[in-house]
Amino acid sequence: MTTNLPAIYSFPPLYTCQPNALIREQQLTVWCEIIVEFAKKERVWCITAEGTPAKDGGDKQSVFRNDVIQRSVKSTFIEEIWHKMIETEKALRIDSDSNYFILWRSLDSWSALILQWFESSGKLNQVITLYELIEGDETLGCEFHGMDSMLMEKCLLRLRERGRASLLKDQNKVMGVKVV
């Protein structure tokens, strides 16, 4: 895992909560950057509170543990890191299971990117299923391809709030979208 992360990820003091408030604030910022960079490079949309990709069933190593330098972050400090991630809108808490969506773009930025795809692909005023939008061949080159469906719904809700989209639901689950 260390090969895809910045050099500071191998700096042992990063794994210990620093007592000085100014240093700790910088440390929290660095952790936020590491998590976002990891998620973006690995195309991980959801991470558990322990720092493992949520969809992998915990098979991967936690971002909060570095076996090369034999360091890991204590759970109390991990909670502080997640609080900072939410505060800076780099993460959204998903559920009571302590899973988080990682946002390397803001929800508004994702919404704008999705709207741009609808406009450039000529799909305005057409019903597109969530599956087509997330997994379809037409979105293969798009940054949002493969996005978690719950996160995609949050992005589409932003478009609906701006009057640009209608969401089509089946049994309270979003199945499709029409962007105008």
C-alpha cells in the first residue's frame, strides 16, 4: 500500500496523536489528504472506520496501518481523523456501521461532472438507469464510473434540487434519472 501514498505515510510520528494543537491540526490535514489520495488512486468510494475499503470485505490492509515501519494509528485518533474528514467535507458518514464515502470531489462538483456528461453525450431529456450511469459502457472513461450507487443518488439529488433532474423510483429506490 505504501507505494501509492506520499512519502510522509512512512514518517513514524504521523501515527501518534501529537499533543501540540497546531501540529495536530496539520497532522489531521495530512491524514485527510492521505485518505483522499488513497481513495482516488485505488478508486475506493467507501472506507470503513478502521480504514479498509468497505466493499472488499476487509481483505485489504487499513490505511491507518503501515507494516513497513510497524506503525498504526490508535482508535481514538482515528475517530479524530474521521471527524476532521467530515468537517472538511472530504467524507460522508454512510450508516451506523461506521462506513464513510470518501469525496475527492465535493458533491456539487460530482453533480456538475455528471451534468456535463449528460450534456456532452446527448443524453439530456432521456431516462438513464443508475446502472447505465455507474457501470455502463458509455461512462467507462468518466471519473464517476463505478461510483457507489448511494453516493450517485446523493449527487443526483443535488441536480434535482437545482431543477435539472427528475429521479425515477421503484419501491423508494432510485432506478433512473432524467436530466433536463
